[in-house]
Amino acid sequence: MAAKIRKGDKVVVLSGQDKGRTGEVLEVRPAQGRAVVQGIAMIKRHQRQTPQQQGGIISKEGTVHLSNLALADPKDGKPTRVGFKFVGEGEGRRKVRVAKRSGAEIDG
């Protein structure tokens, strides 16, 4: 199955404490149906000191459910749904993601 949200995409958060904020997808976890988005759903972790790392309280990104994310339209940055279409002919034919809002092709 082709993924609608992939690593590197710009997404908009649709619900939750970070509603309306945008960020880049750092990691997608399809088995859990969740994604890690840069600067979104920040959590505090108590880190024990190791020879390589300083101890203390660190902030890092938590996961967000994929249903609470929408791809940002490449033209205006507003949330959009994702569709698919085939471009090219014969051997060069490929499936690409398309923004339903503007019809623009999504890089990736």
C-alpha cells in the first residue's frame, strides 16, 4: 500500500494541543499508525548521565496519530487530503501523490 504521509513531508496538526502547527515528518511508524513530527508533541524525559551524554531532563518529540495529521498543500500550506494518479507512458509510468486541494503534485 502506498503511504499518504512519508518521512520529509510538511504536515499540519489537525487536533490536540498542537492544533494548527506545522512541522516536518521525521519518522513514520506504520505498524502503530503514528508519526514523529519535528517540534510537535514535545515530551520531557529524565536522562541518566552516561560517559557519552550529559544527564538531566531533555525534551524530545513524541508521536502523533496519523489521523491527526494532514499534508500541507505545496501551493498554500493549508491542510489537504492526498490522492494518487499515474503519470507517464509505458515503462516510465509511475504513481505520484497529488494534493486534492490544489491538484499539485507532491514531491517525494
